[in-house]
Amino acid sequence: MKIRVSHVNGKYDDEQGTDLCELFCIPEGETSTYLFENGWLPTSNNEWYQSRSSRLKIGQLTSRRKYQLRKMSVNTNGDYRKIFESSKFLYNQSIEEFLDTVLSFKHEIYYFDNSVFGVLNWFDEIPYFSFVVGGKNGKGGIIPMTCYYFLNKLKDHTYPYLYIGEWYEDFYYKSSYPNFEWWDGEKWLDNII
């Protein structure tokens, strides 16, 4: 792989005395499986970036979660642009560029109660739940249930994991999903820091 280091968003941490930077690669024969399993996530321009990636081992859901899913309306027909336009003020400005990126990959769009949409990307046989927007973000909202929907949908899939993007402070809620793992830069861990 060809590595690119970026200092555009880098910063110096006074407390740790360390420099932070971003690391990107362009695969040169590495498979999607290798990249995902080593903490890389896809981004624009055929690049992948190294992050504190996160994933869920696909397995059976509890009866309670299955019951909650049955109460949701889920389909593949809808207007993601309409949902996006009515919700984008809730997110930072880079969200539109990120949406364009995930839609440039092989994808499926799912609509939840006609107020939320989620994007499931496919890289070979690997499912990557890359994007969800709309509705209520709170505990009682639909967004937390979208991940459970994909776990249930993929329960008979041959690849054992659903990748769910980064896991930093802003995305700490992901650690509440069952069978959660995160990439520490060397290995996958299931303990929460």
C-alpha cells in the first residue's frame, strides 16, 4: 500500500507532548478484508484512512430488540435527499461531502419510519454501516435502532462482522451495541476504555 501522512488537521497535545496526524493509504493489492480487519476505513479518492475503527460481531438479537424492530417501518423506497435536507442542520458542515463519499461506493439505502435513512455499503462480502441521518437522536429515537436492524438483517451472512465506522468520544454510544469491538492500532479489543 502507498501511505500518505497528512498534517492538515494535525495538532500538538500539550498534556501528552505528542503530535497528532492523519494516515491514509491507497491499496496496492491489499483486499478490502485485509484493510477493514486492520483498522482502515474507506474514504474518497480510492483512499482508506486509519482510525479507531469499530465493528460488531453479527449474532442473534434479544427478543426485546426483535420486538422493537417489528414496530418500525423499514423499506428501500424513499427520498433520502428530502430527509437529509431537513436534518443536515443537526450535523457539522462536512456531512454533505461524507454522504457523497458513501454513496460513491456500492450501497443500499434503507428508510426507517420515513424519517431516517441509513446507508449500508458493501466492499466485497463485507458490510459497512456508514451513514445514518434524520429523526430523533435520543434514546427513544429511531437512529439507535437502525444498527440493530442491520445486525438482524445480516444474521445469516457469511462474513462475521458489521463495521460501523469510527469510535471516538462523539460516537461513544456505539459501545452499547452487542458484541462491540474497536481497533486500538494493533488489535481488536472488546473492553471499553
